[in-house]
Amino acid sequence: MLCSIYKSAKKQGAYLYITKKDDFSQVPDALLEMFGKPTLVMVVKLDGRTLAQVDVDIVKQSLQNEGFFLQLPPPQENLLETYKEQKKAQKKQ
């Protein structure tokens, strides 16, 4: 299965996978608005491949069912909350 991968102009680390290059007809208009102007990153064959941040089977299933897959960046760690939890754990010891 071939797919085209586009990066977002508005959201760093967001990527949109579609089945046909430059065919955004399956992508909801609201999503395209939030995504911004898509910039082609690559066209890739998904069969027998692994992807860095997402499960290739989930991508393939979404492409077949929805016609697109949206990859969002992992949430940033809240350093203040992490610090508070570490302090709380230290007090309990």
C-alpha cells in the first residue's frame, strides 16, 4: 500500500497520511483548516515497513476505513507536575 505523507504548516510534528498524492477529498474540511497548508514530505510503501512514531497497521487500517491518518506529536512532559510528584514521593520516604 502506497501513501503520501504531508507535514502541517500550523502544528509542528503533525503529519497527514493519505492514499493518493494531493487528493485530500477524504479529509474533513475542519481538519484541513486546523492542519494548514500541507507540504509533501514523502511517498512511501507501507507494506513490510515500520514507522518511527506510529504502528504501521493502525495507519493502514485508518487509510482503508477513513481515507486518511493524522499523526500528532506526543504530548510534551509537564516539568512542573513531574517535579511536584518527585517532591511528594521524597516526602513519603
